[in-house]
Amino acid sequence: MNQENHKKEILFLSDTQAPMWVERLVLRAHQNTKATTTIFAEIIRLKPAVLYWLGDIVSLGYRNNKWRIIDQFLAKCTEVGTAVYAIMGNHDVMGRPRKGARNFQQRFPEHSPTGYIKTTDGIAVVMLNSNFSILSVADLVKQQTWYEQALRDLDADPTVNVIIVTCHHAPYSNSKLVGSSKLVQQRFVPAYTKTQKGRLFITGHSHAFERYQFEGKEFLVIGGGGGLRQPLNMSPNRLPDMATTYKPLFHYLAVRREGDGLVLTSYCLRKDFSGFDQGYQFTIQAEVPVS
């Protein structure tokens, strides 16, 4: 896809953390850091208007040295005019949550730990914090109340065509390591499924590309930014993944609005690192109002 078409797209990326030594004991490495820097270079080449980063930016957020490659990438994004908005994953707050959150906030000043919204070309992206264990009871209540009201407001806003909900932990995943988040299912999924304009729920955490449909709504997992590949449940009782034949090691997602619907394209890194291929594309149609 050429650069001009990419200008109309917004990009999504997740799980760019470098592998930790303890992970390498159980999972195989595949030049993961090189894959992440290759994705970064491709994003800079494309110069998209917006990049949404869905957590696990680094392996240990409290360690300043883990942010060096990220800081270089963010500086280049500023140079080419790409706005970057992010949410925290579990690795970003692992070990020392307060310092990790502080380091994160310095890089992404518009981030709010109890949820925020950015809108591009009529696509409102709702960005939520699914690190529930580090939120106070007051903050959990604040986020939940804000989120449910925000979806009602966006549904009523004539300038918004489509709503995309995001958080880090996947409500549905066949990953044998992290699986599905019951808390995300309970707290974030019900309000999304009720929305009129909600078309897509995107997460990371599971290091795979997975696609699901529940209650007529789309759910996508895009944890292919460079983390170690996680084994997937392939047994008969697995969740009904609609992308069973598309399991690239490394990938990012491009989203383009068409009316009140979306065109989604996953670009995957070639095995020889020579470039990216259009790996998986599908369209989410506008919802037809029930008469």
C-alpha cells in the first residue's frame, strides 16, 4: 500500500517489549528486538497521522535504560508529524508500578490512567487501563463510570462515525500463557456490545493475531510488536478464532474508515526481515438500524 493511502489510515501496535531472560527459558526467540525496530522504521517511513500503542511498550517500565529505543522512535514520530497515543500494559508497570507509570506518563503526557479518548477522521478510540490490580477502588469506579458515559456520549455525537474500544488485556484469547481476561469481559465488554457505533475492540497481551465475533461485535488481538511468540490452544474447546490460518510472528494493524464502517489490514513482517506484506484484510460494515 502506498504512502498516500496510509495517510488516511490510523495504525495500531502492541507488545513491543524486548524479551526478558526468564521468558527465553520457556519461549523461543526470533530476533525479536530487530523485528520491533524494523516495525518502527516502517511506521516512520509511512508517516501515519496517528499511532495507537496498546501497551507492553517495554519489558520493565521502571528501568530507564529500557526506554532508549522507544525514546528514539518517539523523537522520529515527532519529526515526521505522527501523533502517538498509548495505554499501559502489565510490563510497563511490572515490578515497581509507580515508577513504571511515571516513566510512561513522561513519554505519553496525554495519557490518563483512568481512560481517555482520541478521535481521528470520525473514529473515536477509547483507551482504557486494564491493569486493574494497580488501580485504587476509587480509580476503578472513576474509570468504569467515565467509560460507560463516554460510550453513550460518543453514540450521541454526530461528528463520531465509529467507536473503537482498546485496552491491553484481551477479553478473548487462545494464548496458553495469558488466556482470556475475565475482568475485561465483565468490566469493558458489556458496554461495548451495547453501543450503536462500537465496531471494534482491539487489545494486545496475547502475542498473536486473533479475531473473534461475539454478540455481533468484533474483537481483535494484535500482540505482534516484538514480544516472544506464545503457544495457542489448538484443542477442540478453543475459542472460535476467525483468523486460524493467519499467525505471523510480527505485525501491526492499519485501520481506515469507510462511511460508518471500517477496513482493517494487518501487515506482517517477512521472515527475512526484507519488508512487510499485506497479510490479512477484512471489512466491518456499518450497523443497519433495526426498524
